[in-house]
Amino acid sequence: MIVTIARVTDPVRFLQVFTTVGVEKRREHGCRRAQVYFDPEDAQRAWCVFDWDAKDYEGFLADPEIPAIARQLGIQAPPGHVTAAVDLDA
């Protein structure tokens, strides 16, 4: 699992791109599932949870088309990555 937090300019536009162009590109790089949650106290803060292997995610980030897709998503800055404090699968 990979969890990111990003500030977006327009949540509606973000979802439109995330569920079309974004899903195609994520699948191309091995993403199995993605969910988006918007912070109830800040609608411009999107939490994204991905079922993705780290190696495939790194390939996704290295894809030269990703910066243009991020602009379409309206991401204001590079997303932050959340790390688990406890791995319950261990």
C-alpha cells in the first residue's frame, strides 16, 4: 500500500482526471486499486490510497508523462507520502 497526501486546486477536476487519464496511467504501471478521500476539514487536501508495489510505483513516478498529468490533476505541490507506524501484516 502507498498513501499520498496532495493539495489540489479543484477537487471536482482532480476526480475527473484521477478516474480517467490517471487510472489508465496507473494501470499501465501495475496499480491494482486506488481510492481517494478528501479531508473533511480541507476539501482541497486529497488522501490517495494505492494498492501498488513500491517498484511499480517508482516506475510510475519516473514516467515522463506524469508531470503533465499532475498539472491536469491540479496538484499544487509534490504529494507527501505517508508511512505506516505499524505493519499489521508482519
